[in-house]
Amino acid sequence: MDDSPRYRPLYRQVYDFLVKQIAEGDWRPGEMLPSEQALAAKLRVSQGTVRKALDTLATDKLIERRQGKGTYVVEQTQELSLFRFFRLASPGGQRAIPTSAAEIVKRRVAKPADIQQLHLDPGAPILEIRRTRLIEGRPVCWERIVIPLKMFPNLDRHHPMPNALYALYQREYGVNIASADEELSADLARGEDVRRIGVSAGAPILQISRIAVALNGSRAEWRVSRCDTRTFIYSVQLS
Amino acid sequence: MDDSPRYRPLYRQVYDFLVKQIAEGDWRPGEMLPSEQALAAKLRVSQGTVRKALDTLATDKLIERRQGKGTYVVEQTQELSLFRFFRLASPGGQRAIPTSAAEIVKRRVAKPADIQQLHLDPGAPILEIRRTRLIEGRPVCWERIVIPLKMFPNLDRHHPMPNALYALYQREYGVNIASADEELSADLARGEDVRRIGVSAGAPILQISRIAVALNGSRAEWRVSRCDTRTFIYSVQLS
DNA sequence: GAGTGGTCTAGACCACGCA
DNA sequence: GCGTGGTCTAGACCACTCT
């Protein structure tokens, strides 16, 4: 975490510059960046240095390189962001795309737990969303999403909320979700689990608590999902 | 998965050569590789090409580069492999190192489930290990590990089994575990859960089913862990 | 100071997508 | 055929480690 910049390689400076351009919306999602040559000339560095910076951006999934065509800012499409962060799949690996239902949106003031999870100031206004998620029409989990309104003013003018929130964060607020820390535990079904996903009380429930972290390191969202894993399981590859 | 080699970049060939050297034990874990210059001269390619191959090996965590010293084959030490694949932590992020107890080892013939998970031939001999895992002396989960004996002959001459099996796979059989696919689900505690980790029947249990994949892509181990997540949760970072 | 990996450059040529 | 990213080379210099 120290990142002490006692010595800052050129390609790192180029990287930072490019991130800034994207984060500030100078190049919009889906747009093509200038060519390596053009960037090198503009920044007065060699093409190889630009290339190294672009390669890093590509592994960070911020841009996409297409040989023969150009370099593009990655668009947080529904499929992309869902496949990246929605980890439920049928056993064996087939991933599934969820839909949403029974959505409740309300504004309130951050409680201690919200403050701790999102590193907010006491009294900060937040948005809380509750919704059920379905795969192939059947409810498999429900989630409570807490979002700081300071980072996303008037987010609740959308109703219902789009299925893929991260695309919205990027498109309308310029907030790119770069990574997510998830904590999983097992629990027993109770009240809202029973009502929303139709399991019986005392059934096993997989709980996922996720902090979504934006490119600049700030915490953009806290999401707790409670899932029925009888037919869809949580799938992850460690490497 | 196709990897069709209709055109094979030089650095890729160098990469494959280096992997082969390591996999065949020509360079042992902990040893230093020849310098970039030496490798370039030996393989008749430029230093830049060797460098690109070495960089890829480093991101694959097969080697470690230390500026001013040299390039070393990564040693699958206990800490390393446990921190990489053992995902239980206290809420908030503090990772913990487990110990083992109550181990049972037996040889048997692969059942249909083993055959499916490990892609074995019918009738293949396997080793099954059951053991309880403790953090800070308290049992938090137990696991059943299935290992093909063809890949690890006479693995059961060790007793008890070392705490970090992957270090053993690497040291004695030259098998490097490169990645792991995990499937998580929630379940209710029953028989062996109650006996081994002291939860009451019907308590929530987090089940983790893991396939460990070796460098060459073959499936080296199937492990099912059943965990009590009241004090330690499963923690993962998606990016 | 010698040897290692890390950065940076300049230039050539290859593979690909498209008009 | 042109423009793009992808590969490969050769060489210079920098930063780090150890003797």
C-alpha cells in the first residue's frame, strides 16, 4: 500500500496520465484512443514506453487492444460487468445472467456499519436498494446495496434501477469499478430470505458481502447478497 | 482452451522452454536461473525476448525476479501456498495459517464422482485424506482430499501428511499447482461436521469444492472443505 | 566494481482489419 | 494499401546487491 514514489518510471507516469484521461472522461467508454505512435509523439516518449503503459492498462481491464484496429476504452456493458463480478453459476461452470425484481429504493443516513464498510463520515446520506435476483425466472438470491449519495448524486432518479449498476456508475458518474473484495459465509434462512427467495426458515444460505472499489481506490458500494445455493453455486478461480 | 499454434511468437517458445526446464526439475525450486544475457546467448534470441518470457513466468508466479540479484524458481513454501489458496480469514481481512489434526489416509478405487471431478479412467487408484483444520488451535473446518495415485505414487508414505500439500507435490513430484477452481455453497451441518468441528447439527456450513490444476493443465487434486464461518470467513478479491 | 534485473530508446518487420 | 497493434532486435544507461 505504500507506493512511495521515490523514483517514478516513465511508463508509470504515462500510465497515470492515461488513467486520468479515462477517469475524467476525456476518452469515453467505447471510444478509440490515439494510436501508440500518436501518444508517443504527444508525450515525447518512445513508442515502447507508451506500449508498456497500455499493456498494463489492458491487464487492468481498463482498455481493450484489438490488433489492426486500435485501442479502446472498455465499455462496462451488462454482460461484461455481470460476468466479471456476478459469480453464481450452475455446478460445472455454466455462468448465468440474472434479472431483478421486487426492488425497493430509499434514502437514509449512514448507520455505523455503513460508515465502517464504506469509510464514510458520520451522517453521510446514502441510498439503500433491496432487490431480488432471478436466474431463468427463478429467485436465487436477494441483495441489499448501500451507495454513498455524495459519490452518486440523484442516483435514485432511475426506476427501476438497471440490472447492471456498474455500467451506470461508469456511464453517468465516470466511476470505474476496478475490483471487489468479497467475504463469504454460511447462514440460516430467516424472514426476508423466506419472503424473497422462497426457501423455508432454517435452510442454508450463502451470504456474500462485497465492497466495490473504484479506480481511484475509494469505496463505491457495499452489497450484501444472500443466496440459495441448491441449484446455483458460487464459482471462483484462484491463481 | 484452443491455443491453436498456427503462429508461435518467439517469446512464447522461450516461455515454453523455460516452463519445461522447471517442470522437469532442471532448475530446482529456490535455485537461481541463468541471467537474461546468458539465456539470450544460449537460445540465440535477444535479451528483450527472454525478458518478455521471464516477465510472463513471473506473473504466473513460477519464478521470482530480484533486482540486482537474479531470477529464482519460486519455492512452494508453507506460507506461500497457504496464503495463496487458503482463503479463510477473520472478518476485515486478517489472514490466518491453519494446522491439521485427526488425519485419516486410505487408498481406494476412484468412484464415479472422483472420475468426473479429476477426469480419471474408471478403476484408477486414488488416495483419500480426511483431516480437521484448526486456526489458533480451534477447529474451523475439515476436508476430504482425493488425489490420483498415478500422478503421486506412494504419496501415503508420509504420515502424517504435511500441512501444505502443494509444497510436497512440487518438491517430490515436480507438480506445480498453477490454479484452483473453487465452487462454494451453503449447507447444514451433519454427522462428520458435528464430530470434527464441534458445531451442532443443522448449523450453517460453508462448503468449498476445489479442483487444483497443475501447470500442464492436468487435474491434480479434488478437495472438499466444510467450514464453520462463525469466526472465520472466506475472503476473495475479484479484479 | 562487477553482475544482475529494470528502464528507455529507435527502428525494422509481421499479422490483422478494413476500405 | 494503409493504419493499427504485435514481435523482435541491439544497444545505452539506471538501480540494486554483494564482495
